[in-house]
Amino acid sequence: MIAPDFGAVRAARAADPAAIATALAGRARRPLLRGDNRLLILAADHPARGALGVRDDDMAMADRYELLRRLDEALRHPHVDGFLGTPDLVEDLTLLGALEGKIVVGSMNRGGLKSAVFEMDDRFTAYDTNAIRDANLDAAKVLVRINLRDVGSVATLAAAANAVSEAARRQLPILIEPFMSEWVDGAIRNDLSTDAVIQSIAIASALGSTSAYSWLKLPVVPDMARVMRSTTLPTLLLGGDPRGDAEETYASWQSALALPGVRGLVVGRALLYPKDGDVNAAVSRAAELVHG
């Protein structure tokens, strides 16, 4: 495998920053859905929220070159359809040529930093819809954490609704990742019960002036059949924090992928940092589950 040319990335960033826009504009694109109409998308927008940990290593994603190397390896797999990330990583990967012919999803609100007192204020500190279109990307993603006891949530809801409306005006698909969340011992905990996920879907589905371009990005929780009966929106499953047994995780993905309305997976750390270190094997396993 050819090693990524990090020297070229550094040179472009220092001496020719306009090369980033040129590379983005010239990037080969593809339809969102094709063939079996299913998607496997890699995600790496965690660092922008200060969330660098994988399992017991709180700084696992701190080495940007190692993260890019793993992403480059994973994106070379022919059945990986795309990448979801913040501008910094999208631009690095574009300069490396890793996003040619891939779907690229721009992550928008990353301001609710992990463990901050203002974590529930998920401000839009990365892409907006205009920037996503200007960068020649294919879709948007918004995080919507809803805390009924934190006033910061209402600002997030309003901003997310505006993003959904703006995306629809530009006929831009937008992935909405909703959670019912709460403060527990000074930290935010997402409620992964079936009822809470269904409640979050009901709220997220109505955001914006139209849901025509809205997709959902949902955790795999108990009784996913009942979860998927709560929406008609196309849905991608998120991989989550890679804790527990990998085989159990794959089995839960496989079961949920068989449900009507589920269109694929959006996975980050579980594939990029597998316990055995074999990125290609982890990606191949997920690709088999999604694409057969």
C-alpha cells in the first residue's frame, strides 16, 4: 500500500492554501445512492468536540497522521461509500486524494465540547450549508442532543431546524443525529433506551420547514424494529463507542440492517481503531454486512 503523502499536505497548507478549494472543486463525485441503495460511511468528527478517546485510551485519536493513515486505508476499500467529518479532515483527505469518487458529508455543529459546562449548547462551529455547497460536498450532518432540563437545548433545536430548512432549499441531504440527553454527575449521558430514541426521532423528524431531504442517524438499541416503525425517514445506523465484544456489535448491526428503512452504517472508531488493529479486516466485515 502506498503511504499517504503528508509532505504534500503540509506544503499545500503552508504555501498554497488555495489548492484546497481547487482540489475540492475538482473532486470526482458520485450519486448518493446507487446499486443496492445502501451506504457504508466512515465518520471522524469526534476530535472537533475534544473527544479523542477510544476504549480505555483517552488520547487514541490525538495523532493526526495516524488517524489520516487509518482513514486513507479504510477509504481505499471499494465498498466504503464515503466519509463524514469536519472541514480540517475533509480538506486533508481531499489533498491526499482519498475522497475521489466518495460521498462526503460535512459535520456542522461541534461546539458542545465534551465535558464542558456548556456541552449542551451544540453551536454550529464547523460547516454551514453554504460552505458545504461551496466545498462541493454531498450532504450535511447535524447533532441534536435534547436535554429537557438544560436551556441550551432550545438554541440547538432552533439552529438545527434552520440548518434543515437551509439544506432543503439547496436540495442537500441532511443527516440528523438525535438523542434524548441528561446531566449525570457533571457529564452528559445519552439515553439509549428504546422509548427515548423513539421520542428523539419524533422531535427530530419535525425540524425545519420540510423533511424532504432529512435522513436520520440513529444508535442501535434494543427493539430496533419498534424504533424503525416510528419513522419513514431513510436511516443510517451509527457505530457508537467501540466497547464490549466486537462479535456482539456486528450481530446487532446485522439484525438492524435487515429492517425496512435502514440504509446502512455510519461508523468511526469501531472500524478505524479495532481492538486487534486490523483496519482493513474491520472495514471488510462492515462492508459485507452493508453490501452483502
